[in-house]
Amino acid sequence: QVQLVESGGGLVQPGGSLRLSCAASGSDFGRSIMAWYRQAPGQTRELIGTITPGSSTSYADSVKGRFTISRDNAKTTVYLQMNSLKPEDTAVYYCKLQNFLTGLDYWGKGTLVTVSS
């Protein structure tokens, strides 16, 4: 059974930084595409970016240059480094694993990030 657990959320001031982690279990993590999404109150879930098994990344324009996704296959963990945070980055952040064989998606339960002074 695939399980994803996000951590690292919290309250941060505008301009600050946070690093989120997503620990995966029960999957062939090293061959899976991982992604980070976020959902602000009253908004639809938004794709932030993805990282391939070979660590190629892509990002939404809204976070490009501020957010960085990385992965540690040995620790089966994906990270989201968020810098220069803005109030509009406030959201619940989710990670997603796409099974490389079936194409099925698995989601974590999310971690809340609040950017406020």
C-alpha cells in the first residue's frame, strides 16, 4: 500500500522560506514521477511542479525561480524548498506519486503553509 506523508508546513512571514518533505512508502519510489500541488481556500488544486526519476524538474510560472523540487531516492523522500514566500502562497500543499507501471496517482493528506505577518 502506497503511503505519502507530507511535513514541514507552518506559519512563515512574507519573504521567508520553508522546506516541505514528503516521505513515501510502499512503492517503487525511484522509478516514480513525483509532483507537488497546492490548494488555497476556495480554489482548485494547482500543480506546482514535478520531478522525474532522473531528477528533471518543471515548475508552474507562479513559483518558478522561488521554489525548488528535489528528491532523495535512497530516503524515498521528495522535497519542496520554498523561498521568497508571498501571502498568496498560503495553501495546503500535497505531494503526489504516479506509479510508473499503472499510471495510478497516490496522494498525501497535505500540510498547511500560511504566509502572513
